[in-house]
Amino acid sequence: MDHPFAITLDPNTSRDNLTGAWRTKRPIYGSHLPPCNHACPAGHDIQRWLYWAEEGNYQKAWEVMMENNPLPAIHGRICYHPCEDSCNRGQLDQTVSIHAVERFLGDLANREGWTVPCRPNTGQKVMVVGSGPSGLSCAYHLRRMGHHVTVYEAMPRLGGMLRYGIPAYRLPRDVLDTEIDRLAKMGIELRVNEKVDSVQEMLEWNQFQAVFLAIGAHKSKHVNIPAREAGKIFDAIGFLRDAADAPEAAQAKVGRRVAVYGGGNTAMDAARTALRLGAEETVIIYRRDQAKMPAHISELNEALEEGVRVQWLSTIKEMGEDDIEIELMELDDKGFPQPTGKFEKVKADTLILALGQDSESEFLKGVPGVKIAKDGVVEIDANMMTGFKGLFAGGDMVPSNRTAAIAVGHGKKAARCIDAFLHGKVYEPKPKKPIATFERLNTWYYTDAPKSVQPVLNQLRRLENFDETTGGLDESNALYEARRCLSCGNCLSCDNCYGVCPDNAIEKLGPGKFEIKLDYCKGCGICVTECPCGCMDMVREPE
Amino acid sequence: MTEHVKFYQTGTFTVGNRLLDEARRTVQSLMTRANSLNSGHRACQGCGEALGARYAVDTAVRETGGKMAIVNATGCLEVFSTPYPQSSWQVPWLHSLFGNAPAVASGMAAAAKVMGKDIRIIAQGGDGATVDIGFGCLSGMFERNDDVLYICYDNEAYMNTGVQRSGSTPARATTATTPGVGEQPGNKFGIGKNVPRIAMAHGIPYVATASVADLRDLERKVTRAMSFSGARYLHVHVPCPLGWGSDPAETLKVARLAVESGLFPLFEAEYGKVVGRRKIRRRVPVDDYLKMQKRFAHLFGAKGDPAAVARIQGIADANISEYQLDDIEAVKLLNI
């Protein structure tokens, strides 16, 4: 080619030199499972909805949330957030306040009246027994898949434990009602005051093509406590139910000094409710210590903040007119409480029993194939089905750790299993991606940012009423909190890989879309090292 | 959506950020970046100089609308980017001799002026070409205040010819001509030049140090430099995985630690006075930086030399105090 004087090279001719031949390893883009998603019993794709929230696209973020959990405004308040316990940011500064963003988005959706679409009607009918979180979740997912769903609820109002177990100061009634209302508007048939006694016939007569049982565990366990007089002893479940539906009846039961026997979340709620209904003092009596207590630590802390006392390592021997005789226990070397023979008296005129709950599943006793354990819990297989074909179960009535999030997760999984069953197939879950651990991140790139704090009602204001004790974040705090997410294992469109390649071997196709130019990539690995979220890996060059 | 919050997840630490508007992202994040040094060049895997050159020149192309020309001294950059008959450059580019890039650039700047053409001239070379053999021409260019931006890519040795020591090689680094044998293996303490300070002594309009580890800072300094006319000098720290004995995948990490330990201070000066510095974000002891490189491996381990490491730490401390790179609090925490 004719060049001008002293020019010997043409620009950009190095493109002929395919340096990709130098490689022994190559980078690949992938998607790893963020630990928050992995920990969530409802399978929330937290990183993905935070991604949209970060941009201010709250509606899209809410729609992604609704793919997994139909009750975000509720869970943002009551869930114990195992997601946050495994959030990688906790190893950097403080975990992301995922539940606070979930609550903000749920509340916003409720204010704005956002909805989700359902697939066209399939003509299949499914019966759901119980309108607690498990039943509602299952009904929701089935309805979105296009099936017709009828929910039967024995109580006068819907919600199960959400209404009758969790007090209003943790979950305001209007939030609960609005979220349930959305489900009704989707076309789910919701029937109250209808206790179900037989399900076998429903299936055999093809009234319904499948049944999901989610009756929960509402029967209080009992312990025989001799009472010198007819002192006031009653169970916590009934007490909380009255507090929800018939507050005067609940108030009438509460004396001046209330003792609660038990160490679970129900005991905490019973104690705090008693304080609001007129008790001057409340003490929780529990036979083991704090390490063994089943209640979530946050519930214990909130109870302690409100002035609830706890009498650890004690069992109740008998109840007098205005006191309770307790026996002190001590832990043996295996960690079991053993009686010491030492007794004390605790001043109390009311005793609330919160010793655990059984499931009222006697009505299933005759159904062939259904196995029921001693406390009423029903056995299910890996596809959430009992031994009777077409009869599924989930929530507190099956073996589980009994939280609302687990219940919602059961509902979603059961819906998928039922959907497969209705099509004559068996549900096969997709294989899970490897987890995005903290070591995969390059944390240099994340801006320093402490966690947002939610406003909390002070002591005096709390005990006077059932107002919500913890407030939510406003938009600017919620947006900030969402942006604290490290986006573990999933590309956050930071352009680092595109920018740090010395060979210009990564093509940017659009925001967040990149392609390795294998003709030129030398396999140096800088892109993988400098990816903040760890969504890239170096793999061996194929033979 | 009202935008009260001024928090952007990765802020300005990453190359781009979808939460920032495009004007606040780097040149490198744009799909329309010039890619002045394109694919197919023969640089080693993970070459810091290739990266530094593309970063600096792409920014210059944006600033000048492409109306610029490069004079390149002999060295790694020149050799790997233009093996006859190929060239990776997409901008006008001239290969000078090893030692006269500043002089050739001065001539080109003069020619552009005579021809009445608004073409800005950038001269670039490695530390060998700049600090040693080209030093006389460089000083002349500074002294005449010719309208040239000189960019030195400092990988701290003559890498192209096999890792020989230059005036920029740091203390106790092993090179081919300062081998790791004898009582004090590697390069001696107390020798070498600080060319950014020498440039400042000439009183030229703009002098700055930069690193490939901080892209945004580098781009800002090139932009600032192009806003001046007259002699300007940019000294960019670029790791060489081969010559330093570091992992190619960790090139940016090692560059970052050079800055965060204080061994390579990032500052800028105008007319001989320091006017700005990039403070250290997360301070580290020099050990973290030195341990990543085989050229310093003899300082550690059973036959190590803690006294030498302490002396190198002293150099870092002196830089931090001289350029005020650090918070008092962070110094206390590290107890250095």
C-alpha cells in the first residue's frame, strides 16, 4: 500500500493478531446465589428486587418480590429475617436492612394499589384449608398460575396466626387487611366461619382436583398445675385470639401481676399484650436459659425493653391466690434442666400458659395413608404431599421451625407441586446455583455506609396502646438502604470488567451486558479480580 | 423519584455506575470510548502499562476531539504496540528514539504552531526513557515550556530489555542489574530520582502523579493537564507482572496497595507548588504491598531483612506526612 513519507504502519492492524491463542484460562460471567436468597425460606430473590429498588423503580422491585412472597408489607414487619443474618455486608460493616426495604415497598404498593397479573384460567379447582400465611401463599401462587382456588377458614376473620397470634403492635390490622384484600381481588374465593371436617370426600367426588391443608397449630399444650383456688390460669393462644377479636374479654382475664409460663415467641407476645391490657407487672417463667429459649432474640429484647421480667431456669409447682410456687432448675452437663429441690414464690395473680402448640388434625385420622405424629403434626413427602393422593399440607401443621416465612415458603412450594400434580407430573425444582460467598467479593469498590435505623416508639407510648412499636423507613432512607446491597454474585452493571481489560477484550453490548472477545482475551484474570460482586470466574481453557 | 439521597452503592470507585448519570462516569465506561490502544498488541498478560496508556490517551482523545498526536519513546509500550507491520494504535503516533521523545515532541508542537493547526502533542515513554536516557531532553522541554504533555509510565525498571534497574527502581528491588545477592540484595537505598519533584522544580504549569489503580483520578488529571498550555508532566505508576514477579490477575490490586501504603503518593502541582493530593482510603503497611512481588521476596521469610522493610516503611511514612495523605486516626489504628 502506498504510504506518505515516513509512514510505515496502518492504524488498528494489530487486530489481525489473535492474542486469544495465548490463553490457558478464560473468564466467564455467571450468576451465583446470594446468601440472602439462600437463607430465605420463601425463596425471595432479594438481590434482584433490591437491584430495581436501587434505581428507584419501586413498582418493578415490588413485582419481583411478589413472584415469591405475596405478603411483603407483613413480612417486612414480622419476619425474623434470616436473610439479614447471612447478608455478606455484615462482614464489611453492617448487614443491609432488607426487611425495612421490603416493608417500604410493601407499604408503597398498598398505598398505590399495585396488582399482579394471573395466567388464564385452567379450569382446575384447588381447595385450601386455613387462611394463615401458608394457606394464603399457596392460594396466591395457584391463582397466579390460573387455577381456581377456594380458601376455607374456620375463624370469623382471615389471617390465621397473622391475626390471632401476632399482636397489632407488631402487625397493624390495616396492613394485614389490605394485603389479604389484594388476594381477594385476584379472584381467590375466601370463606370464613367454615370449619372443614372432611377432605377425603372432596377429592374422591372431584369437588376439587387437589387440597392443600394449612390449619396451623392452634391448640395449646397443657400441663397440670394444681391451683389452691380457682386462680386465673388460661392459655396464651386463646388469650391472643381474644385480644385480636374481643379485647374486653382479654382485658377481663388480666390481673395486676401476670406470669407467663413458657419461652417461645407466643410467651413474649402474651406478656407484652398483658402489659398493654392493664397488667402492672409481667414475668415470664421459663424452665431453661436464654441460650435454649425458642423465642427469637429480637422478641425477647423488645419484651425486656418494655419492662417484662424473665425468671430463667424455673418450673411451676403450684399456683396460690396471689403467688406461684416455682422450683429452681439447673442445667446438667448435657444441657438438660434438672430440679434442684429449691423453691421460691413469685407474686402473680394470673398465669398464662404458653407451652407450645399442637395441630388440630384429628379430622384426618381416618384418611388412608395420612400419618399423624403425637402432637398432631402431619407427615409429608418431598413434594409436600401426604400419603393420600392429592392431599398436600404445609405450614405449622407439618414438621418445621414454625415461622411465617417458612409457612409462606411451604405455600409456594406446595403450589408448584400441586400445579405439577394437576398436569399429571411431579415437580422437579431447578438445581441451585453455587452460593456467592464473601470471599468472592472485591469490597474495595463499595462505598462506606452505615445501616439505617428505624424509628422506635419509646416506652411510655408503647404500653398505652397497641400502636405499632417500630416505624418504617421513608423513601430516601429506603433508597439508601437498598443501595447498600453488594449485589453478591450478580452483575450490578459497574463496567469494571469492561474498563480494566488491558487488551480491550471485553465488548460492552449495552448497560450490564458484556461479552468476552475470545479472539483477543489473554486470560490475565484482572476482570475477575476486580469484579466487585464476584459474578465472574476463571475457568480452564477447554481442550 | 426525588433524589435527596447522595449515595450510589459503589459511588465513584468503579469504572461505571448505572446509578450515576453518564456525565459522572469515566471515559472508560462509555461504549464510545476511543480505544486508542486496541486489541492484538503483544503486551504480557495483565500489563499495567497497556492499561495506563489506554486510560490516559482515551481521555486525551476525548479532551481534544481526536486532534492530537503521540510521540512514543522506545520501550515496552512502543514495542508491544507496533511490531512491524502491525499497529494497535488508532490515533496519530510517531516512534522517536529512546532518549529524545521530549525533543521530538517539542518539534512537533512547534510545527503545529507554524502550520496554524490546533493539534495537541503528547509524548510518552517508560521510566527508562524518561528518568534516565531522556532526562536531558525532558529538562529542555520543561525549561522551554513547550506545549507538550509528557506522560511517563513508571514500571520501575527497563522492562523491555529484560528488567534492568533504572533511576526509578525502588530500594531493595531485585532487577537484572541489581541481583538478589550479597549483603544488601537488590537496589540500594539512597539512590534514584524523584522526577515529579524535579518537574515541579522547573516551575512548569502542571505536574501530577497517578496510578492505574485509580482510574477516575487519572482521567481527571489528564483532563486537567489538557486544559493548560505549556509543559505538563504526568507520572503514572504501572505494575509489570513479569518484572515485579506479581500475579497478572492482581495488577490493579498491587497498584492500589502501592498507593494505599503511601509508597506511591498521588498528588498534583501547579507552577512548582503542590495543590492537591488523593488521600489514602484504607491504609496498609508496606509489607502487604511488598509481599505481592517476587522482586522483594528476599526481604521476607527466614533470611529476611526486617530492618530494610522498616526503612521502606519509613519512606512511606515520610510520603504520607509530606503530602498529607492520611488521617491521624488511621495512623493511630495501624500503630505504625
